[in-house]
Amino acid sequence: GDEDTARRWKQFDEEDFEAYDKFKEQHDKRKADARRLLDRLRDGTITPEELSKLRGHIPGKSPALDEYIRRKGWINDSDLKDLVPGEHNVLVTAVNSNNQPVATASSKFAVDETTNEVSSQGQLVAALQKFSTVKIVGNFDVTQTIQVPSDARIIGVNNPVIRTNTTAFSVKESNVELAGFTITKLGSTPTGVGVLVDRPKRSSTTAPSNINIHDIVFLEVGTPGLAGYSPIVVKGYNKLLPDPDSDSKIATLNKGSDPIKNIKIEFNRFVNIPNNAIDVSVVNGIDVADNNIFNTNSSARSLGNGIIFNNVTDGSVYQNSLNTVGRSGVVISGKQSSSIDVTNNIINNFGINKGDGFNAGVEITGSSGVKVSGNTI
């Protein structure tokens, strides 16, 4: 509100708001108006009518200050994507045509209401709280795991890319569908899990069911050398017990606990995976079908497999294509595994991780009731 600020604001008006003739014609009124508008900009009370006069247009659906600041380019839309809808305090710096700062003010800024079409992590989190179906329409980064609620559908439009340096999606509720986008790593940092399906808590007696993961591209997803950090991981167990016959652990359920049920993993593509591609344990009812897995590898022994079922009942591995697999193509293990079909899969060039001991196109360890038929290995 001082003379210097008014002078700079006047200079800014002359350069940027030439249509506002009254400022040019009435010098004294111009200074007073500039001072008043700057005050209003500070406290967020500037009106649509004042903005309309200054800008020579009628603001759109966005709140007036929102429209004003966006059109001036003082804050980019990309800077607002992770803000929760509502009012926020921001520091605004106005520049002239030579990109020189001419006025600075602390102001309130209104972010548009939530929609079900999202192009940022913040928008996705907000939309999942309001909509059952959310459409991803743009590329963005995920730096904090997205917790997917029950009865949610997250669908990509035109295959947007999600870059992440952590586990991208965590599913601990029922009736969830994820489809139609690409997950890859953010920069050179390894990702965590691409999609994790898990119990609400390790000790929970209830478990999610009816999960459909399809038409997703997993590109360089997974943590190298760390078991349980694959593009898709389903962890249905309550606890891991020592195995007296090996160094591995036995995944089991507590008495009275429900297993994870009815999982579909179909039509996904896995490329350059530094771990197992699909890692499933303690599930009742799962179909893994029509997936394409290319180039899995690992520096750690026992990792780099294509598809792993551990203590799974009523499952099928059907019509998948696996090529250049670090260890075994399909692994069925666990004494509780039963009623599993491994059918019509194509497995080429497996066991490329040298020095990793035993490997096979299809490996069955300690399981019963497994039918293997019609595969090309």
C-alpha cells in the first residue's frame, strides 16, 4: 500500500491492462485503485467484477482469483495438481512483459472441485474419496502409495503413464478394478510393488475378494533382490513359519481367517522386471491368464521367476506368454497348493540367471493336485 508499491502496480497496469482506460485517464484514481486492488489481492477478497474490468473478460467457472492467477501465468496448473480442493494461501509475484517482478502479494487461491478425471497423485487421492469410478487422463508421478478403497475402479484413458519410486497401489478392500495404464519407475530409483493386494492387517481375519487387474503395462517395476517386491504381489497369509526342509518360510493362515478370494490378473504386460513378475501366496480362487512377460531377472537367488503360486487353491495359469525368464517360468509350491491348472502357456528361454541352481519351464515343489497340459516350453 505504500507509494512505491502503488507506482510499481501502476506501471504493471499500464503494461498489462491497456484496456482499462480509466487508469490511464485518471492518474490519482489509478493509484488509489491500484492500492485497493493490491490489498484485495493480499486478503483474497478481489471480486469477479474487478477482475473482469482488469482482464477485459468475464471469468469462467473457476473462482475469480483462480482464473486471474492462472491466466497471468503466476501459478501453473501443474503446480496445483496435488492441492486438495478449496482455498489455499499462496505467494503471488506479478511480472511485466520483460519478466521483471513488479508486485508481490500473499493471497488466497481457490482450487477447483474434485472430478473423476485425474492427472495427478493428489487429484487421484481426492477423487477416490468421492467417486467409485476414477479415470486417469494424464501422466503423473506417485511418491506415496495410493490406498485403493472398496468398490473402486481406476481406469486409464489412452494408456497414461504413472511414474513411481514406491509401491504404486495398495489394495486391502474388496471389489476393485485396476486397468488401462502403465506403471514405471521414477528416474533411476527402483519402484516398490506395482500393485499390492494384501490383508487389511497381517493378523486380520477378513481379507479382500473380487480383485481384477488387467490391461496394465509394468515397465521396469519391482525392487531388485528383495523378495515380495514384484510388479504384482498378492499376500494372503497371516504369518510366515520356518520351513524345516529349507531356508524359506511357509505362508499360512491363522485358524478362522478368511483367504483372499477371486483374483483375476489378465492381459497385462511385464517388461524388464528385476524380480518375479507375479508373486501370489495363500489365495483361494485366482486366474492368471493372457499375460505377456518379457525379461525377468535378479541378482538374488530364487528370484526372477515369471509366475509364482505359493499355497494357492483353485487357481489357473492359462495362455500366458513368457520369454527370457531369469529363473523358472511358472512355479507352484507349498503343501497346501491344490486344484491348479497350468495350461496352454508358451515359455521360451528360461533360466538365464546363471548360477541360480535349479530352474524349469514349469516347477512344482511339494504341491498336489496340479495339472500341467498343452504348454509349449
